[in-house]
Amino acid sequence: ARDYNLASGVMAMEWTVTLNTGTKAPAFGLGTWQSKPGEVAKAVDAALRAGYRSIDCAYAYGNEGEIGEALQKCFKEGVLKREELFITTKLWCSFHQRESVLSCCQESLKNLQLDYLDLYLIHWPV
């Protein structure tokens, strides 16, 4: 299904997939891998204003801080609320040890300036 948000003039794609937990995740999103410094915030801002509701991040991409700044800007400007957004980030393969997972997740949350993630994946599980 598609939802056209006529009030804002933005088409919000509401195509979703249902995860095994019952959570609905947007089927389309913005990937941030290999985004250049100084450009990723602009890309995130433009994507959210265009109706994207999923942003794919990873600690290893080295741009979570800039993404966090863009997210906060959009929240403050009323573009969308946090609960309308699906954020995925990933645990890098050198931190797969049980004792590293929580601190790495907390670091990503700090960088992204968020209180929670919607999906936390193992990057390159080995």
C-alpha cells in the first residue's frame, strides 16, 4: 500500500515488510555506506523530506555522527517524529565479543543522538 501525505505535499512510501517480531519495517530506505563527509547529512535531510522513513547506518561507515546531526535537525524542524522513523545500524565484526556489544551499541546511539534503535545487526557475521 502507498500513503500520499497530501498535507505536506510529500509522498510517504508506506510499503513495509513484517519482521519475525511483528514489527513493520519500511521496505525502502536510504543507505549511508560510502557517503562522503559533509554530504551524508544533506542526503539524510533530503531523503526524510522526500518521505523516506528508513535510514541504514553502521559504525564502520564512520558517519553516524553526521547522520545524528541531520536527524536532530529534522526532528526539531518538525519534518517527522522519532517514532515515525526506522533506524538500523550495525555492530562491526571486530566487536562481536559478548563484552563489547553493549558498549558499541551505546556508542552508536550516542553518535546518532538517539535513545533507541529499531534494528541492530551484526555486520559481516563470521
